[in-house]
Amino acid sequence: MSQSVERQVVLPFAQVVRISFNSMRVRLARSLITTASLALAIAFVAYIWSGYAILNSVWPHIDSSVQEDILSSGYEMTDGHFGSSPKDRWLAILSLIVCVVGIVNAQLMAVTERFREIGTFKCLGALNSFVVRIFVLEGIYQGIFGGLIGSILGILVATLTITLKLGWSAIVFWPALKMLLTIAEALFLAALLSLLGVMYPALVAARMEPAVALRAEA
Amino acid sequence: MELQGDHNVVRLSEVTKVFRMGNNRVEALKGINFAIKAGEYLSIMGPSGSGKSTLFNMIGALDKPTTGRVFIDEVDVAQLDAYELAWLRCRKIGYIFQTFNLIMVMTAIENVTLPMIFAGMNRDEYMEKGMELLRLVGLAERFQHKPPELSGGQQQRVAVARALANSPAIILADEPTGNLDLTTGEEIITLLKHLSTERGVTIISATHDIKMLNVSDRIVWIRDGRIDRVEERRDLKISVGEVG
């Protein structure tokens, strides 16, 4: 019998990717709920951002009577632009706050309810880094997927509501490039916030002694 | 401690554990000195709240003692870094819990192979060994089932197979029969005893199941965070009646 203690191997990254992917696939319903909260939060942000973008792009091409209509329905214009008045900026910030709280909360819950699983992993010889990697990867998948769904949803709703108000000119002068940029920004934001939500509980759980993680209320 | 020349697979020296809950200070272990020999079947008995599970966690390097030292194969656990500690938990010790602690979203075979994946085995190796272990515990045909689709006894057998994955020198079982009915409990005990006699695995089991006493080489009675007494089986005068 060997008397010495060796060092545990670090799992190859491909293996970690496989495990994290499987782990999401098998609890699809739960992870879709987390992803849905992410998507909704991002949809709100994307709706606000893309709404102003469409208005700005369509504005020069519509009749003055329609322009009057828009202004009288509550939109405010500063320096020939929508979305930069203090009120609008507050709305954008508010949507961002909702997004941060929504995503971080969803991820905190999702990781915290898996403390026992983390404890079990550690009993079986998982390194702390493995635990953190699994959750970071899952957070990124969910962030990207939720961000994509959410931003498309937000842009779709914004386009639809503005089209209903302004008619087809909203579609004709739809700012495609700006929309792509919005999707990219929303994706980045979703992945970042999702990571932020995952990192804290995952780090805490990974550093726990296994006995403590196993005792945690699931 | 009466040693008979065998090497100590686990040794505890002045181990204490204090839990702090708010302003309360609970002394779960109050200075434990003890050695466990290789190949022994040892039961830790005691009422709930006596410190059994805490002691179990100390022996298994699952928690740090407040003071004192824990040696596994004469290596001081406190001196190990994270990689060595993970290796120890992966290769040297197999854990069995009262609540099974299987990964609920993984199938039986995935649960059993997990420690081998952590150990860096390749897929062919771990699948073969995994199936062999499931056959050993009589669950080979249910390898694709997830824990919720298995009975308590079957789940515990998967957990036993998982504990054996990397052929550990020590199996630590925390009330392994606590959530099982009499017959399934007996099956698990027989399986553990078999491992101890056939494979020379050291079995350390925290329990308050009287059936466990029959198969144990030694019984350590814990009371109020201290070792109350240690009994060799041959000195035991308890006869277990036929129950159930």
C-alpha cells in the first residue's frame, strides 16, 4: 500500500465542458427557468435601447403630423435625438438595474440550491477550480442563450409597438446595423451579469469544507 | 491505544471541534485520541448529538479540526494542499452517507464513474470498472436509472459502488443503514463486511444500528464529544435478537 499522498490531476478542459453541458441538459427545466429570467431582464433593456434607436432612425423620414403625434404621446427629444433626455436616461438606467437584480438573483438561487451537490463533488475528489469552472461555464451558456432570446424578444416588441404607431416606415427605415449592435451589447451584458451572479456563490461553495457544503440547506 | 504492529491507517491526536452559532459555542469533540488499524472493521456508536458525525468528518478529511491533528496513513492532513487533499478524498477514502448523496441528475453509472473521471481515468477504463462495480452491488441492469427512479436500498448500493470506484484503502460510512429498512440495511452491512474480509478494506462506520455490532472488529462508543469506551468484538456480550 502506498504511504504517500499524490497530487490530484486537473481535468482537461474538454471534460469540464462536457460535464457542465450535461449538467445543464439534464436539468433543462430548471435551467430554462433561470435562462428565462435572464431573457426577460435582457428583453426589457433591449426594448428600451432599440425603441430609441428605431425612433431616431425613422424620425427624419416621416410626416410632420406623425412627428407631432409621437411628441404628444410622451416621447421627448433633445438635440434632435430620442433617448438622451434625463427622463429617458433614467429609464435606461432603471432597465439596467432591473436586469442586474433579476439575473444575479436568478443565478444566486440556482447555485445556492446546489451546495450539496458541490459538497458531494468535493468528497469524490473534485478540485475547487473544477467546481468554479463548471458554474462559470453554465453561467456563460445561460447568459449567451438568455441574452440572445431576450434581446431578440425586446427588439421584436419595440419594432412591433413602433410600427403600430408609425406604420410601415418603421420597418422601411429599420436600423439593422444598430440592432445588431444592440444584440451584441445585450449578449455581453447578459453573459457578464450571469457570470457575476454565478461567481460569488460558486467561489464560496468551492472553498467550503465538504462537510460544511453537505450540511447546507438545499 | 493497543496497537498490534499493524500500521495505523487513521490516527487522531487531541482532536477537538468547536462550532460557533451566533454567540453559542458548541464543543462537538472534546479531545479525541484514537488509532485505527489497516483492515479493521470499526463502528463508532453513540446517541445522536454525541459527535459521531463530526468525528466521521474529521476522519474523512471532510472538515478541519479546531485543534489537534488527524493523520491518514501517518500523513498529517493539515499539512496537505488542496490538490493532495482532493487526491486523498478521491483515491484513498470512499464515502458512504446516510442520505446517499448521489448526484440526482446523473444516472447510476455516471454517479459511480464520477470519482474515476476525477482521478483522470480514460472513458473505456472507467466505464468498464463502473459496470463491474454495479454488477458487484447487483444493479448492473439499472445502470441507466437516475436516483429518483431507484429505491432507497438501491440508491445506497449505487453509493457503495461509487465509494469503491478508485479502490480506496478506507471506506467511511456515516449511518449507512440509517435511511433503510431492516432487510436492505442488512444487505448493505453484509456487503461492507464482505469488502472488509475479501479485499482488506478498512471500514469505519458511524452508526446506531445494533446490527452493525455483529460484524465489527471494534466498537468505539462516543459520548458527549469524548470516547466513552472501546470494545473488541470478542468482549461483547450483547446478543442481537431476531428482529423483523
